Amino acid sequence: MHKILATKAVLAAVFFYLVINFVVAKEDDNKPFVTYDEPAASYLKRIQKGKQRFAYDASLNFSKWQQEARYSLVKLIGLEQMRKELVNFKSKVVMPAAISVNGAYTRRLCVIETEPGIRVPFYYLVPTSSKSETRFPLFISPHGHDKLGLHSYSGAFKNDKHRGEVLDREGNIAEQAVLRGFVSIAPATRGLASELLVPDPMGRHGKRPCRAQLVHCLLSGRTPTAERVWDMQRILDWAIQQPDVDSKKIVMTGNSGGGVLTAYMAAIDTRITVAIPSCSFTSSISPEGYIFHCDCCLVPGFRNWGDWKELAGLIAPRRLLIIHGVKDGLHHRSTVDALGSEVHAIFKMVGVPSHMSLKWGNSGHRFYPHLMWPFIGQSISDSRPR
């Protein structure tokens, strides 16, 4: 009898502990992400509101709104300028011999020249299949601030230490994809991969290559976002011509800066079937005015255009899975949840509420494959037209 009472007491104590910690966690989620003293607080609130010219409104004609908002976004980030500057440039791909990996798939480290002198390496992984006419869905995964990002994602580890670090956080996402039956591309992200860094002589830009890229881009009428979208589009142009690829089933994902690129790419390029930005999809600023994303993700005048809700609106009615980690100190849960509700309302209005989901992993700034793959599987198997 005493043992039963003791067990009940222990269970009650555990339950009480969990409830208290849940309440405390929710209270922490609802606290301001940061606070600013006056006059900075009022100044930021005033200047960061923006004109929101393409703010989503359910009363608008959705197709017309998408067309106009997408065209404006392409111009805003500097992609339209790049298209004009490079209209006569033809991308070139160098594709070496394939290497078999444990008999499960082949891997090639290819290089594509996306503009004069800019050579973007990417791993091209293809499942081993006995059927010569098999076409696989395509999985493309640009990385964020990881100088070894394309090697990490593809499972092409530099050494045992690199292998351990990546596998510990389940970061070999491109390799996971090929093992699940996708043709998988792990590209270098311009300004973030060691192969494509912009030098910062004299440390003028804080010894941060991604910030150096931003400054040079802004001086030239571009943004790093435009350059990265341009690179991904050129890779995609090539990939959908490959005999192994089913061009109607294209999944794109990336963590952190790779997730930011995924969001912009999916908003602009309707060939993307499923977009999964990981630890990245949030409002550009917190209610207090804190800017969430890295300098190199900056788009001047973005708040005059709209915000991340509008990026999501450009992805609808295609598939969008937003993933964050509850312990990710770079983002604020209540801000993300509020945005998620607004995004879900857009997908519901379009008639496809199940095409959008927001999920939380139980750790920090990383991939959560167990949350991704069920959504991807359902999306790819759905035969309804986009």
C-alpha cells in the first residue's frame, strides 16, 4: 500500500513539474524577443512598418495578386536586373564520372557556371535502379552558413569529425533523400560555401564573407538573395533535362540561410512542388523591431513590398512545410506561430489548408527529418495537379 502511494506521489510530482515547465515555457514564448529603449523603440516602429504594397488581402483576386506581387519581388531583389544583364549567357555544366556509394546510389561532384567566372559546385546523387527508364522526383537542398554545407548535406564527409558532427544533427539531408528514392542535388550556396566566398580584405565588413557579399551586391543593384535564386534556377534548368528526373515532382529544402533561399525560390519559381524552409521562416522583424535574419538575407525596401506572409502566399497552393526548433535562440516562437496562423488562413482561402503545415522540433537550429519526410511523402504521392 505504501509503495502504491509512493508511486502515485512520484507520478503526481512529475506531472506537476511538467505542467509548471510547460506554463513557464509558454510564458517565455510570449515575452518580447528583445526590448528597445526610447527613442529607438518608437523610431523602429515608425520606419519599419513600411508601405506593404502587396500585403495579402482576401478580398483581392488571388491570381492577379500573385502575378503582380511576384513580378514586383523579382524586381525588388535585383533578379530582374540579373536576367537582363545575363540574357545572352549560357550556363555550362561539367559532369565527371559517377562514384558508387555502397551500391545504393551514385554521386558526382558537378560544377555549373551560372554567370561569367562564377562556378557553382553541386553534388548530384542518383539512386541505383535496375530499371533503365525510371524517373525519380527531384530533391534540391541549398545550405546556410556552413562552409562545408554541400559536403555535409550530401554525406561526402571530409573526415570522421565532420561525419560525426553532421550525423549527430541529422544534417545529411541530401543523402537521406537519395536513399529514399530521390535524385538529390546538394548545391553550394553563393557567399556561404567555402568554394564561393566573397573575400573581405582588411576585415572592413567584420571579417564576414556573407556581409561582404551583401555590400558588393547592394553597390551593384543586386542582393545575395537574387544571386542565390539565380544559381538555383540555373541548376534547376539543367536538372529537369536529365533523364533520371521527374520534373513535375520537385522538393526544395534548406536549413537557416538555406531555408531563406528555399522560401524565396519557391515564391518566385513555380516549378518547386514542395517547399520546406527549416529554422528560417518567420516575419522579417519582431513586433519590437528586431531583425531576425542574417545581414546577407537583407532585401532593401522589403517592408514596402510586404513580408513573409506574402512570400507564403506566392507559394500557395503548392506545398509548404514550416519547421522550427523550440530551443532555437535565433527565432521567437510566438512570432512564428502568429505568422503560421496567417499563412494557414491563406492556404485555407485558396482551398488547400492541408497543403501547409507548421511543426516544431524538440531541439535547436537544425533539420528535423522525422517531421519532414511524412509531409514530403504525402505531397509527392498526391497526384492532384499543382
